[in-house]
Amino acid sequence: MSRAAVVSRFTLAQRIEHFVLIISFNVLAFTGLPQKYFYTGWAERIIQLLGGIERVRFIHRTFAVILIAEALWHIGAVIAARRAGRDRGDMGLNFGDVRGVLGDIAYLLGLRGSKPAFDRFDYRQKIEYWAVIWGTAIMATTGLIMWFPETLARFVPGVLVPASRVAHGGEALLAMLAVIIWHFYNAHFRPDIFPMDPAMWSGQMELERLRHDHAAEYDRLQKAGQLPPD
């Protein structure tokens, strides 16, 4: 295949967002779990390695602010793209995704001979995207309640403080498991892309892969004359 046989997939701003998300998520996990399991030996060692519990809290809160700022930036970018007509709502879940799930199961079970024709994003990518949105909202809300408990207790029931602690820790574990089990497979360990999906780093996707993984998008772009020759 020619080197030129690629299509633009992600903008530079989107790739920077992804990189910031990777860094902030990993730092938050590395500094948050030792606080949750502070009574264990491994957590004590990490806390000591980072300079003590106050230093760990400072790092954790700093990257929490970074993550919240990125989330707000993303919301603004989506709104701007919608108003400019650049966003067609490709991440929205619909009944087509239900058909995609059922079709994919049938394909994997050998009940149909070809994969479903997915558009720009398939149901796995959409679910993962909305899981990040949901998780970030939960972690930001509960984290802020724990950060400013006395202030917020003036306006909300005090029981929300311990409830937030439980929800924050539980969502953190769920997010880590989702990344390890779901995202790592889809972005790294899937046989056809191992060892890594390069699209989020280069911003481009090979036409052959677009035809294979996103056949509906490929046909749509081809009819619109927006694809380079392969």
C-alpha cells in the first residue's frame, strides 16, 4: 500500500487532549490508590517515595485540576465544533449501535460472514468515550466535595462527604479496570493493531484499515469524493 493511502482521523488538538488525559489519569491513579489503601505496606512505600502524604495530596489535586480543566476544554471544543458544523454527533449512541453489537456477536460466533459496517466510531469506542465522560464527572464532583468538605457542608447534606469518599474510591477502581481490560485490548492488544493503534498519535488511519473497521464511513467518504486513492 502506498504511504499516501491514509485519511485524517484526529486533529492535533484532539491528540493533545488524549495525551493530557493519559498523563493525568495515570498520575491520579498512582497518587490516589496509595491514599485509599494507606494502611498497606506498598501504599506506605509509595507515599514515602513521593515525599509524604501532603506531597501526595498536592500532586493528586494538581492533576485533578488539570483533568477538570481538560474536561471543560473538551466540552467547549464539542460545542464550538457543533456550531461550526464540524461535529455530526458521531459519538452519540443510537439504535444502530444495538444492531452493531448484535451483528458483531453474530460475526464472532460465525453466524454471519462479515463484520457489521461501522461508521466513524463503533459501539465499543462510543461506550468507552461515555464511560470517560461519566467517570470524570463522578470523580470531579466527589473529589471536590472531599477537598472542600466544610465549605460544601454548608450547602449540601453532610452525609455526602463520606458517601463521596466511597464513590470516589469505587469509581477509581472501576476506571482502572476498564482501562486495563477494555481500553488496553482495543487500543493495544487486539491482534490486528498490536502493539498499538497509531491513529491517536499520528492523527491518520490507513485506508485499508478504515475499509475494514469502519466500512460505513469508508463508503460515505468515498461517495463524497473525500478519500485519497489507495
